Amino acid sequence: MSSSIKGRAFGALLVILLLIPMAAQAQSDNPLRSYADVVDVAGPTVVNISAEKVVDMRSQHPFMEDPMFRRFFGDPDEGGERTNSSLGSGVLISSDGYIITNNHVVEGARDIRVTIAGEREFKAEIIGTDPRTDVALIKIDAQNMNSIVVANSEALRVGDQVMAIGNPFGVGQTVTMGIVSALGRSIGLIDYEDLIQTDASINPGNSGGALVNMRGELVGMNSAILSRDGGSQGIGFAIPSNMAFYIIEALKKDGEVKRAYLGVQPQPVDQSVADYYGLEKPRGALVVTVNDDTPAARAGIKEGDIILEVDKREIKNPSMLRNVISLSAVDHKAEILILRDGKEKNLKVKLAAFPSTGITQPTTPEITEDETLDGVTVRELTVGVRGTQEIPEEFNGLLVTSVDPSSNAARVGLSEGDVILKVDNREVTTLEGYREALEQNTSKPAFLRVYKSQQRRSIYIAVPR
């Protein structure tokens, strides 16, 4: 090696050696990544709530009977009433003392105490509650309070980082970190659900606390956990801020929530139904029943329609349809996109206030059997059979007497005791009509409207041929 090459190599090595201490110094000057700034912004707005109430634990919270779903009160007693000092959390949403929390934290409370920053205690009054979304609004007599900034929960994405802040087990304010695991979850705890799922640790006492983004803005209110033992197992749920604040504004204004409704009974679209309708993938909500004298009936929505969009918002499932409609204003003229007979169609529907009374549902032959549909045996209904099976008079069709467990019909949910009301949207009350309907489109799944006698409801089933 020439002396000039050796000189250049030595020079390069010297530069590298000189840079090593500089890099080490730069590394030491950088603190470890911290979320303290997020806590500084959101932490002072999250409060502890103690609510004294007389509670029949099992009647007030029936999901306590199911170990899979735990509210945040602890396990129920053997039964009867008890005085319970429940612990929960809340979030200050205005400088004059309005606080948002879960309905189940303050439901039935005769004395509510709010502690701020672990020191200042206030007596709170309930402004309004909405059990159907598990949202409540309470107020303390205070001014110049720290209040949280509310973000648009619609902007959340799966994978976004979030922080849960609350008072787990009554130990005091605690923060946990995680990500958004899923959006739009429905787990059957409350009537209207569009829940954010997160793996940020949520435990008893976190109910009503804040789920915030990395700017310390409120994106959700911690509400429930999925657990076998009552502790966090990485599956927590929060009510989105957009839904919660729609409810809060209604409670502030009227003390109650006036919901709009459509007047249909929908069901999910599975792959078999999607294949029947020619959809590339399951989407939308399939209309099983249109109730009489409702917004849907007046607008011309029909049984068998698939609702794809409401006001340009894609509908993914029945739960989403219900939420979108219920969060619309009463008398709002909604633009609804449906799929009918293979074609998309827009309808204008003037939504009405959900009625305080129940909605009425819209409103037979010699015994032989038929096995035209593979694996399925049906017979015509008689007065005697109808009475034995406890089938309501308004449901006319063919009784399913047996279903082969290995058949396609069994796989998609057809069961013995069901009543087939329609085939390909044609009413079938005779075996002859049933056979004719089945033979019309043999290249497509058999599309059945079925009354499930055990569940006392009607659904659609698409049976692959």
C-alpha cells in the first residue's frame, strides 16, 4: 500500500474516532421519549367520582351475571339491595364545572362526590342521563376549571396511539398507554354502540375516564372491558367523543335525548346474501321488516332492500345504521342509498322522533312434505301445528320440520321449527308455490325470508345451492 493511500485511510479513521464521542454526547443530551406532555394537558381535566346509591346489582346491571362482561362496580352480592359507594371517573368539559361520565357510574345515586387533582372535593348534581348510550352529564358548582379539548373521533384510525386516564380500583389517577385496536365495535352491553376498542389497560374505576390522543385531546370515554375475571386483559372499550357529545348537547338543552328513527328491522349481510345480491363483499344492512306508518314505509323502503348509505356515509352493518339514524336530527330529510333488484336507488326519508310506545309489526292447508331444497324438509302450516309451535298468526309460510346438519342450509342458520315466509321475495304458503319459487333461479343461492320461532324474529337467509 502506497504512503498516500495509507495517509487517506488513517485520516478517515481519525474522523470516525472523533465523531464517536460527539454522537455519544448528542445521545446523552436527548431525554428518553416521554408522554408527560400529554398527561400535563389532559390529566388535570380527569376527575374521580364517588357515588353512593342503593343498588339491586343483578337487576340494575344484568351483564354482571356474565363473567365475560364486567361493569366497573365489582362483583354483585348474593342478591337484594345494598348501599354501594361506587368509584368511577369523569372528564371536565367546560370551565364552569360540567363533567361527562358513564351513566352506570351515577345511575340511581343519592350522593355524588367529585374529587379534582386528588384534593378538592365537590358535591355534584345530575343534569341528565342516557342509559341507552351509557352517557351522563353531571355538574359541580365551580368556575375557572381546567377543561379538556375535544377531538373528532371520526378521524381516529386503527393503530393510532391513545392514552387512558382514570381512577382504577380507587387508587388515584392513573395513566396507561396503548393503541386503537378496532373501531365500530358492538358488544351488546348497551342499545347504541359504536365503540372504540383499545389495548390501553382499563380497569374497574376507569369508567367515565378519558381516552385521549397524543395531543391530549378527548377521543373517547372509557366505558367497559371484556374480561373473565374483572381485570384488564387488553380489551377495553370507549364511547367515541362524537357520539358522547351529541348526547351531552341534547342533555344540556332538553334534559333528555330525542332520537330519530327509520322504522325497519335490519340484519347483517353475510357472504351468502352478498352473493345473492351480486355484491363483491358483504356490506350494508338488509331490511327484514318495514314497520307500518313509519318514515321507512312512507318513503317506499321495502323488505329485501339493502341499505348501503345514509347521507353519503357507507353503512357497514345494522348497528351502524341504527347509530347513524339515531344521531340524526328529528325531521331531518336523510338521503338513503338502497340496493333493490340489482340496482342502486336513492330515496329521501324524513326521519321522525322515536315513538314512546312500541312500534307495531306489519301485518293455511293439507299436510304433505317437500324436500326440494337440499337437506331441508318443509310442510304447510295447519291450525294445530301453528298452536303447537306457538307461531303468531301474522306469519304465514312453510314449517321447517328437519334440516340435515351437514347441509348448506344448516351451515347458514336454517333450523327445525323455522317458518319459511318467502323465497326470492315471493310469498310461499303452499308447497307448489314453494317449489316453483325454488326452481326460478337455480344458479343463485335460495334467498329465504324466515321466521325464527325460538328467537321470535324474522331474518333473511341465503342458502347456497
